[in-house]
Amino acid sequence: MKSLRSVNSDMKLVKTSNSQEVLVQLPEVVLVVEVYHNVHQWQKTQEFFVLGCQCLTELKDKIFCRTDEMMRRSGHHDPSGYFLIEDLFCNDLREPNSIDYSEPIFDWLRNAKEEVDQKWESIIRGDLKRKQKALLYKMPPSKVPGFRRTEMQSLRFCDLRFQLGAPYLYCHQGDCKHTIVIRDLRLINPNDTQNRAAYPIVSFRLKPRLQKCNVCNIFRAKKVTLNDKLASYNPCHFCENCYFLLHYSEDWTLLYDDFTVYDYLLD
């Protein structure tokens, strides 16, 4: 693996208020954490170098997702969220209005044990495979893990139990879900960035895809409509000029309103 300094040679170190670096306390480990797209689940969107001494909230605050921006613009941003790593729900409850997203899951685990057992059996062995083997011999039931929960702001990466390369879950804004993978783990070395305040370091970020207007196919999209009866696509992307030409009269009167429109953000 390339050292952190060589990968991020163009990144300026974060300075404290007295212009001095906060040096990493040795010995220290560096984790490589990958974050995947919420819809295109095979597509990696970001990769971070994280220190073992850092809390999970420090990573959460660095993860970029368009859903967060859309919810802020709409005035419905939710600061809550969780990481599910192995059998541990790590909830973000820093804000007074935060919601424990894991509470309904624990209610279901407590009150629907038969359904929980069936679901878990299907996840572990596959529903079809389970039914086929059940015809041949009785299989011992798989034990549902004893799921636990904690607050991520008090949990460090070095306190976690995890498997390298295993897929884990990051959930935010209600039901926006991302796969996260801790791909690598190693001791920090002298060639790495030694400033504690610089971490988590973004080592990779997917280049945004520019969507052109579906009408003129020339200019960048600024609006996106859903269930638009005059649009050729659903959803349909418009530049500002094409959107107003199709939906407004010469005196700026809206021609019809039985559709939904949003400001378009990059994919």
C-alpha cells in the first residue's frame, strides 16, 4: 500500500488554533474504510484513512452523500444514523432531536421471535437451500446473534470487533443505506501524515457524473421532474431554459402542476 503522505501529497495538514500540529500518539493503527453508493451498491464512492483512536462519529461526519444535502435543502435534515458492525448497532445520538434508529429493530427482535428465527435462517443458509435440505434431514436452527447497541460518539475504532473485507451497514436520513468495508489495517509509519487533526483523510472520492438536459442534450441539468405528463422520461432532467419553456407561459404562469419537481443535484 502507498503511504498516506504519497497518496495525499497535495493535501494541506489541518492546523490547530495555535498553528501547531496535534501529533499522533504512537503506537497507532490506520484503517482503510470504503463507502459504497446507496443505490448502485457495487460502486465505491469514497475511501478514508482512519486512526484506531478515532470515534465513529468522526468518520460519519466526513461521509458525503447527496441525500444529506437534499434533506438540508428541504428543511428535513435528520442528524441521526447508525453503523451496524457485526452484532453492534452504533447510534449517533449527539443532537437532542436525534432518533435511535435501532429501537424498532430491537422491538421486532423482542416481539416477533418466530419471524426473526425464520428471517435469520433464510439469511444464513438461503431460503431455497434451507427448504431443500429440510426434505433430507433435520437441520439444527441457527442462533440469532445477541444484537447490542451503543452510542457511536463514545466508541473508537480500536474498540470494535470486525472482519477485514466484510460488508457492514451505514444508515442515515431514515432509510438511506450504504455498505461500508474496512479493507485494511496496519501500523502507522513515519511516512504517513502525523497530524491527528488531519484524519480521517479522504484517499478516494468518486468523480460526480454530470447529467445533461434530456430535452436539448446540451446544457447541464438543473431541475428533475417526476410524473411529468409532457416529459419524455420519468424522471426527466431539464436545464433551466428548457424547464421554463415547457412548463411556463410567456407571462410566467405555470401551465400545469400535476407533477413533482426538485432541484437537481449531481449523481
